[in-house]
Amino acid sequence: MTGPKAAKRLDAGAGREGLLTLAPALIVTRPAAQASAWVQELRALGCRAQALPLIGITKAPDVDAVRRAWSDLPRFGVVMFVSANAVSGFFDCKPTGQSWPPSVLAASTGPGTSSALRAAGLTEAQIVEPPPTSPQFDSEALWQQLRRRFDDWHEREVLVLRGEQGRDWLGDALRALGAQVTYIAAYQRKAPQLDADGTALLEAAQLQPASYVWLFSSSQAVAHLRQLAPQARWQHSQAWVTHPRIGQSASEAGFGRVLDLRPSAMAAAQQLQSGAWRGPYNP
């Protein structure tokens, strides 16, 4: 549940004022569309949050290839979407008159991608995804679900929709079992162009590190931050990350405190309310 009712329920066990009133603001670094949605949800939950998108998203490098993939959908048993941006990039290129074949499964790595697939019109029966209780939302977690769907992957065709680059782990695992895997870039990632508000937020986070917590859902976002502020020192700043690989990137960037976070606004709010932001930093 989100919205005011969820916010009241979240504050209920936090004492009269609640830790949220004392907590630092959350900086959401997801691409603009997802960052805006997270900020709205976090604020509805009583958190202070601001968007600082550190990954720019643009259309597919070869739009015609994405459109042709729509015509080829019936031959694929599974289409894997690596992110919500892959979903929007693919469906934005849907030719007039085309529709999703009922027999084709859409594989999702996590809740945000699954929500985008549902918004695009796919049914629960057509979506394969890690369970809500999964400790991670990634290719490995998705693979545990896919391998239960089919006993024989030999000659089965799989389409992977992603950015222009990405992890090949799941594709390699499928190929090892005899599947035929095709990759298509449904969108492109690029370095962000900060506006005046974004620049001011970046400067404030450097000057007052205790007043902010960085939320990272991508190692590329960490890399872009380092490019935007190459002289910054983050030893007094903390990062909350949605995967150990991202945590490693944040540690290498110099963040003095790195904590794991399940990839949901509710989880971030609960972690904030719990006082997780208070604690020792690395020396």
C-alpha cells in the first residue's frame, strides 16, 4: 500500500515524532521516470526524498530492429526484459496492429519491471518473475524460476531486451542448455545532464553528507556520479544499494558506509524509520 494511509501506518510505531522527522533525505538516482515515481511514493510514506537521475535513457539505437522483433515474437518461447526501461523501449516501438502473443512468456528480473509489463497489458500468467520474498532481484533469481518452466531448453529461442550493453550471465546459462539466445537493445543508457536543481543537490550532498542517503540501483549510476564529481570525497556519506555488485562499486567510489536495500520504496522508508542511517562508518 502507498499513499497517505501507508504513511500513517509507517509512522505509527515510531513514537510521537518518529525517526523519519530526524532522518536524512533520500537521493534517488534511478533514471528520471523511475526516480520521479520513487520520490512520490517515498514522500507519501513520510520520507524526505529528492530525485537526482544519474542514468539518462534514450530510444533504441536501431528502432527498426526493435520493430522487427515484434513480428518475430511468435517464434520466441520467452522474452526477457532486464528493466522497466526495456519494457517501455520495446512497447514504444510496437507497430500498429501488433499484439503480444498469448503463448509467449515475458521474463522479468524484479518488481519494477513486472509492474511495467502489467501496465503494458500482460497478464499474470504471461509473466515469469522472482517471488516477492526473493533475497535478490537479478538474472540469477529469474533463472531459478525459468528453469522450472521448461525441462528441455534445447533449440528453444529466447529474446533478451536490454540496453546496448548488459550482463550475459542468463544468456550464457541458457545457451549452455542448448537454447538459442538473441539480444536486442531496446534503449540506450547515457551519462546524465544535470539541471540547476540537480547541480545544487549534488553540491549540497557533498557539503552536508550527514543530511543525505544515496540510493543506488545500478553500478553505472555510481560511475556517472564519479564522473560528475571527480574530486568529491564520499567517506562521510552513505549509500544504500540494491545488489552486492552495486555495493562494491559504491565502496570503490569511497562511500564510508554502504548498506543493502531491497528494491522498493517501502523497504527504503522502513529502513530509514528503523534508524539504519545511524551507525559507524568505515575508517
